[in-house]
Amino acid sequence: MNRALRAGIRAEGTCVRIEQEPYNRSDARQHFFAFRTPDGRQIEFEDLASRSIRVGDPVTVAYDPADPDRTATVAGRGHWSPVLQYGVLVVGCGLAAAGFAAVLIFTVV
């Protein structure tokens, strides 16, 4: 997926449906997107998306042309790759922990 974002082909796609997980948990939604490859095939895939995405919203899709079914991901302005999202989360938590530790150390000393 990361390779598709860096060196893959970009295409215009749309959000085609949003499914609610069982038990109607508000935080458990699956977003499905679709796009067409240059040879005319329609590819549909599931990806992470913000709550602001609605059915019919346009998105930019990045994919590896050798295997679009397995590598398609939402990319572009306003959409971060899942790998980048988790990376930012880990870095943010690390910085918060370091800041808390620094405050604790200077308060005790």
C-alpha cells in the first residue's frame, strides 16, 4: 500500500457505500470506494475514511497497476494513508510521553 501511494498510478474514484458494523456502533463504519482503471475495469475496495466522507464524495485513489485489486487506497489532499496515520499516532504518543516524563523529572528534582 505504501508503494502504491509513493509510486502508484492515481485515479479519480468515489465513495460508493458505507456499511454500519453489527450492533450499530457509531465508531464502526466500513467505507467502500470504486474507481476505473485505464483499461475500463471497475475496482471496488474498502479503506479507512473520516466521518465527513459521504456516499458519492469524490476521492483520489492510488494503486499499483500490476495489482489494483489488492493495492488500491484512498490518497490525496485530506486523506492520509493508514500507514501514515498510525505513524503519526505513534510519534504523537511518544512525544506526549517524553513531555510528561520531562515535567515529572523537573518537578521531582
